[in-house]
Amino acid sequence: PSPMVAHALTKSFRWSVLQLLNITFPMSRC
């Protein structure tokens, strides 16, 4: 795969991880 594709995959992966953290942390905080 081209570097741009790998970069896009890494970006989307990081975004989904951030979304999961945003969803999980308030739940565990309550």
C-alpha cells in the first residue's frame, strides 16, 4: 500500500481509539 493509504489508516485508527476513550471514560467516572 502507498504511504498515504497507510497514513489515512493510522489517522482513522487513532480517531476511533479517541472516540472509544471519550465514550468509556465518562462511564467509568460515574
